[in-house]
Amino acid sequence: MAAGTGIYITWVTGAIILSIAMMPLFKPKYAKLSLEGFIDMFRRYWAHMIVVFSVYLWKDLLDGMDRILMANTQLDMTPYVYPIEGDIVLWVQQELRNALLDEVLTHFYVMGFMTATFASFLYPIYFDDRHMADRVSLSMFWVYVIAIPFYLFFNVGVTGNHIPDMQAIAYDLTPEINNWFTRIDPFSNGMPSLHIGLPFAIWLTMHRWDDDGRWTSYRGFLMGFIVLTAFAIIYLGIHWMVDIIGGMAVGILAVQLTAKTNQPVWDFVDERLFSRRLARAIADPGKSIRGTLDSIISVFAPLREPSRKQTSAIIAALMVSTGLVLLWDATHQDFPVEGVEWPTSAAGSDGWLVSVEEDPDTSSVSISVWNVSDEKGSAISGEPWASSPAVAISGSSLVLHDSSRLDYYELGSDSTEFTPKFSLQESEALLDVAIAESEEGGALLVMVYEDRLEVMDDEQVPVGFEASEGSFSVMAASGQLLAWADGASQSPTVNVTSISGSISISLTLDVTSSEDEDAYLEEISGIAVDYGEAEVIDIDMDDSWVVAVVDVGPVNRTVLVNILTGEQAVISDPIWQSSSPSVAHGRVAFLQIPFWDPSLDPEEVATVNDVYLHDIDANTTLAITHDDDVDQLDPQVLLEDVAWVEVDSDGMPSLKVYSGETFQPYSSVILQAAILMLIPLLFVWAYQAASERRG
């Protein structure tokens, strides 16, 4: 269960109470209110409830799929919407901005929608208006179904995240509300607006089928709600004007589909028919089974002499099945590395991925090297390791080490087994090793001891380094640059220097967030944010960027700093726990515990990490894993891919690689086959259509 549950329960409870409280205002003249009516509606309309509330069963699944699809394909239509519409919504927000409106409309946006949706379904079933209940239920269902393709393939972001100077007021009203919205909303489902589409479809349904005017008053309430909602979603920095048009279009189409499907659907799933079928099945099971088989056979009977209708169904099934295959591929770009068992940690650079594996049965340690470009694995030889060693890798240079031993390898694409170029036994505790680069392009090993650094090349020749004394427990290297945390500074600071000493930069890290967010963290964790005691606990770097994890008390925050300009930004969510950064090739991979809230019951606190990928040029951060039961470790940015260790709910680890390729080769084959099959099918459909019209 995620943080923000408290405000959600408040909204839901308020919506239910308000819906029930309004019943005397909108009940039909013939109806009476009683407690027994609530009990009776569950008996009479349970199938309707399944139809309507089924959308909530797959909403989380679709939202997760949408997030993955966005991360994998970058299907963002917002840049095309903005030039069409411009700053109309910005003008509305800026001209009418008011603190009271911010508060009232944010709660109306959520609780008002819940109230209208719940009341629109509750009233027809409670007052036993089956004629209207059938149609309202189906219209609500079709609105969600029609919206699915738009949400998956026509991603339009919220205005507050795209238009300069526009504020996403509702999402940022409080940290608790922001945390809740972040959990349930991908922030890319703008088109169409269901806050408009759903009540508009219900209003149209009642207007079309309210034969005796019993729902006239409620229709008036819905129209007022729609108008106020249209203003709210614009003012709050959520939707575009075209999203409102899209919502109305979806509502219109949903009502048309309801008109066509109402009778066949309820002829099959009507609660009263189900009871009769069940009674007949109990009385005469054999007859019931024969009747069911006859019904199934009758469905396929038209295929003996197929018409345009059957051909249309085949074409639709072909296109849907092909689309599902492509959708599966687009949302499953990570795959396990074959031959790697029980990985406990991973490290990677460019086209190389290294995993350390420890068999739980034998406690034996093995190391595997995987060439990502040709997907070939190689073995690492040398003296066995008693426990899992730490790994440092840069390009084709690899170091395995513990506190008393160091093995250095040079990796090559043609080898199937790598042996150490040299091995060192250390008499003094070796804390860490980083791999830098000499001016000639050779590897330099930077070895960290308790009170100093030592640098040597890949021939074990010592290299002088001016900043050889101090505290270097947290450090990183890239090219000819070294970075380490300055423990003596009163604020979190990273020092960057070159091996030659020609460059020396001190970067003071700014990991502050808003006062509301800091207060919220203290409230849920019981620990105050203390920037005076903030400490750098992890670093990674490339030639242009340093990424550091800073402990501010309740959480660790990840900050990205431009080495040359000093420009920096916190790229993790300020109220979520983050760790394990890796930066290379214009991307940063790191871990976050989404919806982190230690104030919850211990069994409900989110503890698993997801992998997030930050694009430096685009300044966007997307989650590339989404699973509340699966933990992730050690994300590594490679040349074109991202790798990490995944631990499933049973504790079984695997090494995963996230590929930049959206579609795999088999997808192209399936798409080509579908195209070839469509040619004769379309010919047959056209022939049948012409023949039927002539007849």
C-alpha cells in the first residue's frame, strides 16, 4: 500500500457519504429510501457491479503498461498538441489563480469525480430502474474500453508539466497528495479526459433513454458537474482543451456502442437469467450441458457460409492479435541474461557486463562476463574467491578485489575465458578501487586505503598523484578525472581533480526541497531533514557529470551535477528513498523506492526498489521497472542498454538487461505475416460487401 492512503480514504469516504446524502434530492417520485434497499441491490445487480468495477481490476495493469510503454518508446504526443492549442489554459490559470480555488478545486477534482461516478451507478440500481441501470453500466464500461488505445499509444502529458510557467496545482498541493497522484497517474493520460468523458456519457445515456423524465433533476446536476469539472481540470494544470473534446467524443461513441450492445450483453449476463440457468442446471444437468454445447456450436454455424460480418470479425481478430504481440514486445524490453545463476551484484561499462554469482548451496563464488553487443558470455579464471569480490570496470579494464587482494583483467571480444593480467596481495586493507585513464589512453588503477590514494598503471608502475592524502572512502573515476566526497566540509561536497593535478574543482551539492516536503518527511518518518549533517554516501561520474547520493536524514536524494558549469538538479523524488547511481552516455540509472512511507504498518511499507532512467539532454526521468513484489539491485548504464540484478518475491535473483530495441525480430515476422494475410482477407471482404449490396 502506498503513501497517500490517508487522503485517498478521506476522498472515498466523502464521495460515498455525499452520494448517499444526495439521494433524496434525485430519487424518482415513486421511490422510497430504506436500509433494506442497499442490501437488495447487491442481490439484484451483482452482474452490473462486475461490469462497472471490472475496469478497476485492469486499470493498475494498464497504467503500469503505459508507464513502461512511455519509457520504452517515448510515445509522447504533447509536443504536437501544444502548437495547436497554445497557452489558452495558461491564461485561465494565471488570470484566476487563487489559493482558495487551488484547495477547493483539487479536492473537487478527485472527490467530485468519485461522487458523480458512484452516484450515477448507485441511483439506478438502488431504485431498481433496470432499464437505465443496463445502459448506464454499459456506457461506463465502454468509455474505459475506448480510452485504452489512446492512453497506450496517444500519450498526452499534463499541461502543468509541459507549458512554461504553468503549474500542476492539483498534483503539487501537498506532498501527501503528490505521492498519491504519482502512484495512480502516469501523468501521460491526458487524451481523452475521463473526468469529462464518463459523466458526459452518463448524461447522454440518461437523456436518450429517460423515457418518463424520472432522471431530469439528476441530468441537470450532471451537466453542472461537467461544466465545473471542465473549468477545474484546465485551472489545475492537468488537461488541455482538446482533452475535453476527446472526452466528449469518447462519451458519444460509448453511448452509440451501448445502443448496439445493450440487448445482446444483458441477454447473456442478466442476473435473473443466470439464476434461472443455475436452477435448470441443478434440476437437469444433462439438458443444461447439451444446451450449452448447442449454444457454442451455434456461434460457429455462420462460418459454414461466411458473410462480410464473419470476415470483418476475422480481420478484427487478426489486427487485435498482431497489435497485442507488438504491445507485448514494446512493454517487455528487459530480458534475463542466459547462463547467469544466483547473481549477487553487477557492474558494467560500455559493451561489457560483469556479474558476481554466489551459489547458496555450495557458497562457491564465480564471476561471469557478458558481451552485450553479441550476447556472448565468457568465464573469469584465477584463484577462487572465498567471498564475493567488489567489481570495478571501465571500458575493457576490469578489477576484482576484496580488502586484501586485487586481480586485474583486460577484456577482449574474441576470448571465451579471461585470466588475470596480474594479481596483487595487499598487506594493508584495500577499501576500494576505481579505474581512471592516462593521457595516453591506458588504464590507471586508483586504490583507496584508509588514509591515502595510490595510483598505478596497468603495468603496475606507480603514478604520482598530488591529492594522495585525506579521506577517500566515497570516490569514483572517469577518464583522467577523480571525484570523492569531502568529509571535512560543513555541507555535502564533492571534489573533482585530474590525475595530473591540472584540474581541481569543489562542487557543493544542493539537495534541498520545499519546506512542505521536508515537513512531510519528518511527519511520516519521525526524523527531521538535517542539511547541516547531510553526507555524500555514493558517487558515480563520467567525463562531464557527477551523480551523488546524499543522506539528508529520512531519505537519500540523488543529485546530478555538471562538472564544468556546476549546474545541478535533484533527479530523484525528494520524498522517496534513492540509491545506486550509474551515469554514462548521457543517461543516469538509479534506484528508488516509490511511494515510500515508513509510517505505514510494517507489512505495508514499500521496500522494493525500481530502476529509474534519467535522460540528461531531455531532462526526463522514467521508471523502467514496475513491480511491487520484485526488488532491483545495482543498475548499470551500458553503451546502449541498462542492466541490473532482479530479485523476485521468492528471493531468486537474475541478471536483467533493458534493451533499447522496441521490437524484436520475431515481431517483424509476425507483422509481415499479418500484412500478407490482410490482402486476401480485404479482397474477400470487399467481394462479400459488393455481393450483399447487389443481392
